[in-house]
Amino acid sequence: MGKTDFVHLDDFTAERYDSAVYEEATFFLSALKKFYINRYNKADEEKDKKINELTNTPEKEKNFEEYRNQYQNEAIAELVKNTVEQNRIIEKNGKLIQKIFPIYKNPDPEHLVDFDAQFYMPAKHFLNQNIDTLYFNLGVIWG
């Protein structure tokens, strides 16, 4: 489900917008919201199930906490998620820009060689292609 599934996208103009388009858009957005709520709930349920498997005995719980303390860095997690940002979405040059959770956002290039992307984004855009950040950064290092 995405923007290509909404058949009235071209009707969002002053001349063509009417109550029928409004109703279709409202229905589509409601269905989209339900879809993502269900997707989130399923992922959250799987995460809770996995954590319960890893912590269902006192011994396992102790091992889990030791593992978490050893390998999780709160400062890095805060940096890559940008959760301290007060304005989660901002408007700039007529576009909405997501400021929170940049690690989950793919690049949105403005031109062919635009590779201005957050350091921790999953991919970098260069020469009209999205390149996995690991390989892009390795190429920059070796270059």
C-alpha cells in the first residue's frame, strides 16, 4: 500500500478537488493508518516474544542484561535515532523533512550527484543510485 494505490492523486488540484476526493482520501488514509498500526503491532509482538524467550529464567535474564550493557551504547542510539529532536518533521523549501529516526530513512536526492545524507542513513545516493552506507563509506575511505 502506498501512493501508487491512491487513484485520485491527480485530483488534488483546486479545480478537481471535491467532497468525493475528500472522502476517498480520508478512507485511503484511514486504511493506511490501520495497515501501519497492524505492522507495528506485529513487529512489537515479535520483539516482546523474543525478549521473553531470552529472559524467561533468572539466569537468561542476567545474561541478557549483561549482553545489553556490553553492546548497547545509549549515546550512539540517541545519535542515530535523533530522539532528542523537538521538531520531528520540519518544512523547508516547500518540502516536509523528517528529522527523527534518520537511520530508517532512505535518501531523498535533489540532483544526480547529491550525496548529502545523514551519516547513519541506511543508504547514500550517488550518480542516481542508492548505495548501501557500508560500501559507500568503504569507497570513500579507500578513495
